[in-house]
Amino acid sequence: MKFTTKKQSNLLEAIMEAYKGISKQKAKQMLGYSAIFLNGQKIEKHPQTQIPAQSLLEITEKSKSDLPTKQNKIVILFEDNYYIIGIKPAGILAANDTQIPTSSSFHKILENFLSEKARKKVRLWVVHRLDRNVEGLIIFAKTEFHQQLIKENWTSVTKKYLALTENKPENEQGTIESWLMDTATQKVISFPREREGAKFAKTEFLFLRPEKRYFLLEMTLHTGRKNQIRVHLAQINCPIVGDRKYGADASFDRQIRLAAYKLDFLHPVTSKPVQLHYTPSNRFFNPSQSADEKYKVF
């Protein structure tokens, strides 16, 4: 984010001023995984570094590279008094499912983690979901009011995904539009025209580069339908690696190579820009060619 300081202060105070509502502890954490520029020049990330008044301070949180592991299950990229954004690993539900114990969802695991840390009960509200086998950035609200506040502005949130596909699309960029409908078999089907019971879905794609035998695409969601990216890529004969449900090679049981890797939005309370992204692990880009993958980290 970019912020013009109003008064002279030290770096820690400037960060707390830029992110109104952020705690001193969280500001110190940001020093560890952010690149910080003063009037375009990278500066030493010491809490007492002096920042003059009317200076342009740029805080780039994109440099954090931690990823969830068995030893470090929870990775949080953003937190203030209103929202928390972490990386959901593949192989775990985003939130509760009536068919599966609630303690197994990322929502509940994150709540338990924060409760233990705060030594009191912490509750989070679900803002959006990711498919169980999809990894990536996910937002939770700290109150029901702030959950509704961000949902009311959800169309203004830029959501981008990385997809590793088996084929390269005919065009290097384009837009896919259709009407999607869930079925009794839990498989979503696509229709070229409006149909009763189906919901309109729109996805943009951009070819980034080849990845050995596969192809890496950036996907931008304009609507948030179930399995939307997976269905749309299968529709243009570019199934996502590991997505056997929608036509990918079924020789091995692989993690679906789809990651919600970018979020960009104006904070609905502070009106400050929130820009986050992460890079999936090397394993994401190198699917096993000889064995099933055991990718659940919880």
C-alpha cells in the first residue's frame, strides 16, 4: 500500500498510522515480511527509523514467502481489527460442511489457533469459500457486521488464480461466459445460454508461460460460482492438472493445480488498499509423474 505520512514519526508508528486499527504487535510482524520504501527508496526496516512528515511510504507485503506445512499449519498474510487473510492448504474444507465434522475445516482450525493465541474464544465469520482441493488466499471477518460489509462490496474485490493446465488455450487471453448448474452428482455443468436453475458465470484467462509438459494460466473471477474456473477451463479443452472430475488425466491421484494467489481490494473500513499475493510451492508446478500424491497437510 502507499501512504503519505501526516507527521514525523518512527517507522513503527507510521505503519500503525497507515493501517488504522492495527496493533503494535502486528505492525512489528509486518516489518519482518514487508518491503518498505520511503519516497521510492528502500529503507532499513528498524522500528525506530525516522520518517519525515509528508513522505510517501510504500509498504509491499508481497514479499512474504511462508507456506503452510505440517509444522507451520497456519500462515497469515494480513490481519487487523476487522479481517484476517490466510493461505488455505489444498485438501481441507474452507468452512463447515454438514456431512463432515466442523473441526476439520480451515475456518475452525484458524479459530482454534487464534483462540489459543489470545487465551480466549475467538470467532470468525466466513466471507467466501475455496473448493476443498484448491489452495490459496481466503478472507474471514472478525464480526458479522464486517462480514456483510465486505460482501456488499465483493464485486470490487479482484480475485486472481493460478491454474496449471494440461493443454494450452487456442488464444493466449480471453473471456469465458456461460450458465452453470450444479447436479445431483455434485458435478457442475455448463450451458451456453441462460437456463432455468443455472447461474451466469464469467472468467478471464491469460496464458503466462509453459511449465515443462504443462501450461500456466492466470484466471480472473468476475463471478463466484461453484467449480467455476474448473468447469470453464474444461470447457475450452484445458482441464486443470489433477482435476479428474472435469476431464484431467486420471492415471494418478493428484492435487488440483489451482491456487487463489492474488487479492486486491479497498479495505471497506479504512479505505486503504489491500494487495496480497503469494507463490505456491515448487511442488505445485511439478506434479508427480509416477505416484499418487498425499497432499493433505492437516
